[in-house]
Amino acid sequence: MTTTAKFEDGKVIISRSQDVAPNIEDVKALRDQGLVGSSDMRHVARIPSIVLEAECERLGVRLDDRDAVREVIFNKIQSGDWAKFSVHSGGY
């Protein structure tokens, strides 16, 4: 993840970015190999932190509110919006 700061029109503008392509490739490889865990413990997803941060910010969810963050993750995976980050394609 890269964080940059710049001054523009008397304001500080902070930008964060992350290349999520390697994450998506890793998830696809795990899924293709069937490495999703067992019925006792599933490897559900690998969500890049930048994606989770952005979604939480969009929804007004604080990252230190663990229950709310879990709900964001659950809803996004269940809806299929984060399918490219999902290792296990079944229920969560």
C-alpha cells in the first residue's frame, strides 16, 4: 500500500493506493486448486485492506468497530460484490 500527501490550494491531500491484482491472482489460484479449507474452517476470502478501508469509509463505518466491519465484509461477500476476493464460493 502506498500513501502520498501533497499540498494543493492550501489543503493537504492524502491519497492511498494498492495494487490488488496479485491478491486477485492468488485468490483465483487457491480457488482453482480447491484450497478453501474444510467444513470446520473455511478460507472465505482475501480482501485487500485498501478495498475494505474504502468501503468502510463510503458507509461511514469506523475501522475500529469490529462488529460493523464484520458486517460490511459479510454483506459484500454474500452479495457477490467481492466475488473476485472470495476463495470459497459457498455460504459464509
